[in-house]
Amino acid sequence: MELINKGKTKNVYKLENGNILLEFKDDVTGKDGVFDPGENQVGLTLEGSGAAALALTTFFFEKFKEKGIPTHYVSSNPEKKTMEVLAAKTFGQGLEFICRYKAVGSFFRRYHKYCEEGQDLKGFVEVTLKDDAAGDPPITKDGLILLNLMTAEEYETLTKLTKEISDVIKDILAEKGLDLYDLKLEFGRDKEGNIMLIDEVSGGNMRIYKGNQYIEPLSLPDLLLK
């Protein structure tokens, strides 16, 4: 297989059958040694975080499959910490769709003059450009269309999918007494041009609480999968 990219949290390989292999690493995003799913840099290394991310991603993708939600997931190998997925073309150089249920993290830092920390955001969806140097700036629907990153119809499809997927995850977590504050998702197109969920869905790209207690990403598999 051919190494395509060494990412912050995963290495990406191209397989002979045309699919992609994602190798999960123990690096997580954050700043000053503190995990933060909203950060765009590797902040620390947590032993076991790669295996945890793969276990949760597999769990969630299987749930999405049951509900007919399109994803790039094919299969996973827990021993090797890898997941085989369909090849996907990103929107531009990559976008993140963030669903926010509570005003925390980067949202609160940006808009703290207009909201209270922890304020209910009712599943508000925002889109950011994947651009580390620019700090992953937010972009509006009109901006996405103007820059030819997607059509108006695709934007509506993607925001609807983001909310649908986020609500599924929120409900699953609620069954375990956990509250989803926010999460980020990525989407791409398959070779036929169909939109599908890509990348991972794990504790590393969501913020979860139980009451007032923040749940560390490595703690989530024990709370959710056992």
C-alpha cells in the first residue's frame, strides 16, 4: 500500500483495490497539553487513544449503516488500529461541519459577549474551512457557494445530514446518561459524486459531559461500549 498523507491523528494509505486505509494514532488535538477537539494542532499524545477512536468510530458507523446514513466505512481491524474506507473527494481542501448543542469551546470564545457559557444552542450547525494556518475560519453558506466549494442544494443536504447524524449520536449518548455538547464531522463525495460521511466519529472530535463532569475521550469506550 502507498502512504498518501501523515495526518495529525491518522496516517492515510491507498490500497491496491482503490480503497483507503486509515491508521489511527495516539495523537490528539489540543493546546498546552490539554485536549480540545476544536484545536487545529496536535496538543498531546494519549496512549490508547488511537484504539479508542477506532472502536468508537466502528461502533457509530455500524449504527449509521443500520439507519441508512451514507458513510465511507467498509471494515475495521482493531488489532492493527486500521479502518478500510471508500475513497472520497473532499469539498475544496476540506470542510468541518460542527453541530453545537451548548455554547462552549471556540464558539464561546468567539461570541462570549452575546451568550453565556453552556447556553443551549439547539443543535446549531456551522461550517469551517480546514486550514491550520488560518485557524480553521468559519464560512457562511453564501461564501461556500461563492467560492464554488458546493452548491446551495449540497449545503442544505450537508447541514441536514450533520443534524441527523448528530442527533443519532446525542440520543445514543443520552441512553448512557451522557450529554453531547458539540461535535465536528467531515463529508466527501464517492466516485459517483454521492455525499457521504468520512473521517472518524469518536471522543476526539466531540465534547461530552455527564452532569457537570467533562468526559475524557479515553473514558468514552468504557462508558459506551460495555
